[in-house]
Amino acid sequence: MNKTWLIIKREYWTRVKKKTFLITTLLLPILVAGLIALVSYLAVKSEQKQLIVIQDESGFFINKIDSTDEFYKTIYSQPKANESKKDFLERKHADIFLHILPFKNNHPDSVIIYKEGGVSLSAKSFISNELDKIYQIKQMQDAGINKVQIDSINNSAMAIKSYDLENNKETSSEIAMAMGYSMGFLMYIIIFIYGAGVMRGVMEEKTNRIAEVIISSVKPFQLMMGKILGIGLVGLTQFIIWLSLMGFMFLVSQIVSPQMNAAMHSPIMQNSEMQQQALEQMNGEFNPMIQNLLHQNWGLIIGAFLFYFLGGYFIYAAMFAAVGSLVNEDPQEAQQLTLPVSLPIIFGIIILQATIKDPNSPLSIFGSLFPLTSPIVMLGRIPYGVPTWQLISSILLLIGGFILMTWISAKIYRTGILMYGKKPTLKEIIKWIRNS
Amino acid sequence: MLKLNHLVKTYATQKAVDDISFSVKKGCIFGLLGPNGAGKSSLLRMVTGITMPDSGEIIFNNEPFLLSKHSVQIGYMPEERGLYKKMKISEQAMYLAQLKGLSRSEAQTKINYWFKRLDMQNWENKKVEDLSKGMSQKLQFVLTVVHDPKLLILDEPFSGLDPLNSEIIKNEIFELAKNGSTIIFSTHRMEQVEEICEEIILINKGKSILQGDVKSIKEQFKLNHFKLVINNELIGFEHHIISKKGNEYILHFNNQDDANAVLNYCIQQQIKISCFQELLPSLNEIFINQVEGSAARQFTNN
């Protein structure tokens, strides 16, 4: 045990002391934050309203199309004689040209949309929704329904709330989906980064031939476990740093935001009532979301995340260690041998996609129980709520799978690490597992 | 000190070690010889506890060998040297010494002693990747002996060393043996064996083909050849002459009387004898003879 501890310490410190560790640990959050900022900036930028110029030959839709839409503005005009559609659009500084042909027999005939580079799906659906709505009202009026009745029909959208039967708390499928997806995906990345780290470490020891020196002092199993645990601790350290960075940023924002509020209420700002209203509206929209986030069972989520992080990491790290021990100096060989280990991870992420849509389908349940996919899939299910028996069996299966996988990997590892030259065949590897 | 009884180790297709037994006395420098692929490394891996023999037993200090118990007393320098390239040399030395069971302070004392002794003090903050091949070889030797092993196993310790450093390491090996360490020395470089080893075992294709102390092996394989250098023709002993180069004769005698007869003749004829010497075969000759005898050629063809 003492020697395993020495190995853990070495694996941990040589990695943590490296400059690359510091750089990736600090740079990655900045990179991710920057990426999010960039994406939202681009999203905001593309939210500039598009101008639709409408030539309505039927005369029926004029001034009826919604002009308060977030994304589309409308004007009504018509091209000059001999003016091409392109020139017309340019003259009007418009993006889309909507041409409504005259009615035939009191029925709409054709509607044509022109746009440079083709029409986007959202523009098409906006236009078709608007036109349908307006025409429906006309049809209802024709059928003898009066204006008041029509308005009440149109405003009858129902507010739906969802509750979890178990604890009678309000749930939000959107938030569950976002959380499930991000946690599952995080697991996927963790397994790949740190699992591959274990593999590279084993390969380094094998190709440097230091494995032989060390194995004359410690058991191969100790060397393997020391490496897995040491690198696992590196991962945990990185996480703790990230979490504390996030906590720190949260604190900073808490301190800064009251000041911002105060600034908003300063006399200059108070003049603009519009701004006030917008602010209130925003609060109204965000509060339920924050409420819902706070309602999540954070104890369960954090506990589950830690457990599946460790379980998932260990089960895959053992497999990656075995793979590393089989590789000779050829990096291509490593790629080939990694494939069987990567496949279940990729399956996990595929099942996760399905799970997010339907967390209780048989595929999702299987995926969250099977130890090679459960670290990814179960984390996707947890925000939706998981029956206790499934959670417990998943945990037990993962522990069992981890023990079995480590046992098998240790057998491959201890022979593989000392074999040089020819790549062993599958048959030989199976023999190593059986024979020792 | 170390006793091997009927060790057998089989890998997938071939017997790497096939029923080998030998014993090594305390303080002895023992040579393990054999051509490439003879099974030397497989044998050493069992003695160091890296692999387990399929059958047979290893007795270490009158006890059955146990890695967990005896690894502390063994220093092993494998043929394929290995060190962490990116680790600082001082940290690396500390790590390996601690893995051998030394405490931090013990390890530090020993490392300082050896670094000073082999003139490596200014290396401590370097990384292995900054060292030349010979330097890292020297470092590896230090890391092998740093915990005062009772049994030192060196697989080709001189490969890659220049004559100067070879000499230094050789003297250290003698010194260690004098202080009671037992040394197993594996090589296929015969001139080194003759110089260093007291006893040898020669293996080929996993089997022991020759073992004993160096002197008696040479006696055993001597061809009774003698070298004689005189200043005149040697007449009347033609049936003894094997070759003649100027006045230098290689002679073969079946017994000592024949030799004395030649010398008597020279003295009576007042021929001046400048050299008369029994020619013992070099280990190299014995080695090639024996290995060829057991058809080692097949190895090179494979």
C-alpha cells in the first residue's frame, strides 16, 4: 500500500507541476466562456430584423401582417415596370420579397417568396403562419363568427405546468434536458481526456522500458492502480479548481450586481420608463427558471455526478491501461487498439441523445444500467428523476463492472507491459486472462 | 545466497527457460552467458520476481523467493534501460529509492553518496532527456545500487559506455562484490566475463550447456596447445607441430613428458627459448564452440 501511495504521489505531482496543467486548467474555462460569449454575440447580431417587402396583388393582406415580430419587419410596395426583383429588393433595402398573386374565384392562388441565396425555414414558416392566420379569420368571419368571438378563440392558449408526482415539486423539462445533456456530455469528455491520459502514461513506461525496473520493486497491479488513482486525482483537482473558479465568479457577480442595480435606478435611467419595463419583464421571465434550478435536488445531482465520475473514470481507465500495455512504439497501433474501448463511450453518447428526449424508454433504462454506458446515460436521466431501484442497480452494476474490468485489465497489463516486439493476437490476450 | 532449482518458463510457442539450475555464493560475481535469444532475460526476470517460473523454485538466502519480501534486497538493471525522460534526475532517484523501501532521509544520504562518488553532483536538476546515452547509463547503474542490494543483477551493464566510464563501473562492481554483494552479470561480451566473473553458466536455447568456475572451465576445454618461440629450427618433433610462423611454433602435447622432451632437446641443442607457454582457450572460443555445437545458428536464421 505504501508503495502504491508513492506511485500515486509521483503520477499526481509530475502532472500537476507541469506548466501544461496550469495552462489548461486556467485556459479552458476562459476558452469555454469566450466561446459562449462569441456564440451569443453572433446570435444577437444575427437577430437584426429582416425586412420583408410585400407586393399584395390580392389586396387582401395589406396592413394585416404582424409588424411587431421580433425578427421580421414588413413594408408594402411594388416594383416599377421593368425593374428586376433584385433591383427592387435593393431599392427598398429589403431582404425578402413576398409576392402574393391575385385571388382566383375569391380563393388565394399563389404566394411566392424571393430571397438572395434561398429562403430560410424560419422566414418561410413566419410568412405561412401569418398568411394562414389572416385567411382563417376571414373564413371564420365568412362563416358568421363575430370579431369578439374570434379574438377569444385566438387568445385561448393554455398555460401548462408540470409537477413531479413524488415530491410535488414543479418540474421543467427544458432545464432537466439542459442539465442532463451537459452532465452526460461532461462525463464523455472526462472519460476520454483522463482515460487517454492513463493510456499514454502506460505507453510511456512501456516504451521507456522503465516498467521493468519498477516492476522489480512493486507488483504490476500496484503500478497500474497507482497510475489510475494518481491521474484520477489530477482530474479531481482540476474539477475543484474549476468549481472554485465558478464559485468565485458567482461571488463577484453577486457583489457587482447590486451596484449595477443602483446604477440602473439613478435619475438618468429613471427617465426612461421603457428600460424599467424591460427590466421587470426580464425578471419576470428569469425568476421561474432560477426558482426551478433551485428546486432541483442538488444533493442527489452532485452525489450522482461524483459517483459516476469516479465509477466511469475507473472502469475506462482500467481498460485504457490494458490497451496502453499492449501497444509498442507505433502510435497507429494505439489508435487501432483504442477503438474497442472508445466504442462503448460513443454508444453512451448516442443513447444519451435518445435519453434526453425520452428518459424512460427501454433503451435509456438499459443504457443507464449497463456499466460501460451508465456513467453517461444515467447522468442524463437524473434531472428527470429516476426510480430508486434503477439507481441502486445501476450503482451496484457499475461497482461490479469496475471490479471485473480492473481484474481483467490487470491480467492483460501485467503480461503486456513486459512484451516487446510483435503485437499480441486476441487469442493470446484471452490466454493471458485465463492463465494467471 | 541464491539457488535456482530446475526452473522452467514457457512462453506461447517456445520454452524460454528449460530446466536450469545453478547456485551463486555470497560475494561472487557470476556470469550468465548466452547468445541473443538464449533465454538470459527470461531467466533474470524470474530471479527478480518480475515473472513467475512455470515450475522449479528459487531459494534466496535459504528461503523460498518472495517478491514482496526480497525485492528490497535486489537491484536489477535490465538490458533495455529505462528512465522517465521528463522527470528531474534528483526526483527520479528519490522515487526509485523509495520504491525500494528506503525512507526519504536514507535515500537522500545514499543518493548524495553515489552522486558524489561517480562525479554526478551537478546533474541533479537535469532531466534524463538532457543526458547523453553514456550518462544515463551511469545514472541507471547508480539507481540500481542505491539501496545497497544484497543481490545485484546487471544485464549488459557496459553497453553504451565509453572505455573510461566502463572502467569506473567495473571498479564499482568489484568494490560491491568485495563488500559482500552478490552479482549476476549477464552478457555476451566474453572478454568482460573473463576479466570480471569467477563463475559462469552458459545457456543456449533455454538450456544450460556449460557451468562452473572460469579457471576449471578453461582447463576442461584446453586443447593442450603450447606456444614455443626459439631462435632455431625445431627438428624431430614434426608430429607435434600444428603450425609454424617463422620461429614461433604452436605445438600439441598429449602429456607433460612430451613437452619436457621438447624443452630438453632445445636445451641440449643450446637453442635459445624466448617463450614457452600453455595456450588456454579463451572463453570466446569455448562459447562459439559450444553454441555452434548446439546449433545456435538457427537463431540467426529465424
